[in-house]
Amino acid sequence: MKKLPSDFVYLEDMYKDSYYPTFLVDKVKKSIEEVVLFLESGTPTIDEIQAKLDEMTIAINDLQEEFDENGSELETVARETIGMTVDALLTFFEVNIDIETAIQERDW
């Protein structure tokens, strides 16, 4: 089983930008880390991986109001940063799912 390197960088641009409250970026990261743990735990099917990605994306969707309440939002930079992080994970784990499909449940 593959393990993601401990120095893997999550959501780099969001962490670098003070527009995004760190505690909320941490919540997005936690949702993504749940997918990583799932991928590291065995050999799931593409359908199982997509279901886990959908779960992750819906959890991130649910953070939108909290971002708004803290003077921020999941807009272009966030969308691109989340997409790049998820795409890097899919590449690392050799999962053949297009990034648009991977985060198809997003409403950000």
C-alpha cells in the first residue's frame, strides 16, 4: 500500500493567503485527509473512491457558510487550490479520475 509522504503540501495557496482563516483551511484539509486515509487503507474500486471524494466535497460545501461568517468565501483561488491538491493526490495514488469528476459535487 502506498503512503502519502509526510511532507505533502495541502492547500498551499489558501494557507499562504490571510483571506482564508487558517482554522477553516484546516477543516478543508481534514476532509481531504480522510480521502488520503481511505486510499492508504487498501485497494478501493474507482466507484468507492468517487463516493469518498463526493463525501469530501459535500463536507467542504458545508463549510461555505462558516467561511462567509468569517469574512471569506470559497471562490476562485480556493477552488483552484482544492482542485490542485486533490489532483496531486489522485496522481500520487495513480487513481484515474479526472479532477472535474472527482469534485463533481462542489457548489463553490
